Amino acid sequence: MKIQHSNLKDRWGELSFFEQMANVGSEVERALSWKEKENKQYCLLAFERALELLDFTSETVKEIHRLREIKRLREVLVDYFASDNIYGSTPQSWHNYFYAFNYAARVSVK
């Protein structure tokens, strides 16, 4: 997988955890949108960007409980977009999960 956010990696740690996860959620939303439109190429690109940002986040997280969540999230994302969806994820479950991070990121900026 080619690094798509090479210029972002160095400053990723400056963002709060909520901002990082909201950005991951934005890429997941893009992947879901492209999947719904049946554009496999763009869906794959957005999915790969989401994984890349999630990996950047796991490198900056210091709390073990958050690291566990990130690793499990990565596993479930891969299952949904690239495997058999054995966890039964739905687009609505992804919207619900990432909404909380978007809300928390916006509240913390004010």
C-alpha cells in the first residue's frame, strides 16, 4: 500500500485523538459512498486512506484502551470492506460510530 498522506504523517500527532478519528471517519464515509455507487476503485482508495490514517493514529496513541479500540476498528474495517463482513457491519453502524468522534472534535475546537 502506497502512502497517500506522506505530508500529513509528521503533523498527525498534533491533532487530538477525536480529530484524528473524525478524519478517519471522513475517509470511511467516502469509501461507503463509493461502495454504494459501485465504484470499486474509488472505494478501495478511500478505504486504504482510512487504514493509513488509522495506522498514523495507532502510532501516536499512548493510552492502551484507545490502542485496543483502534486495532479492533482496523480489523472490523478490513472485514467490512475487504472480506466477508463476519462482524455484520452496516453503513449505518459506521455512520453512528464515527458521528461521536465528529461531534467531540467539533466541541473540543470551540
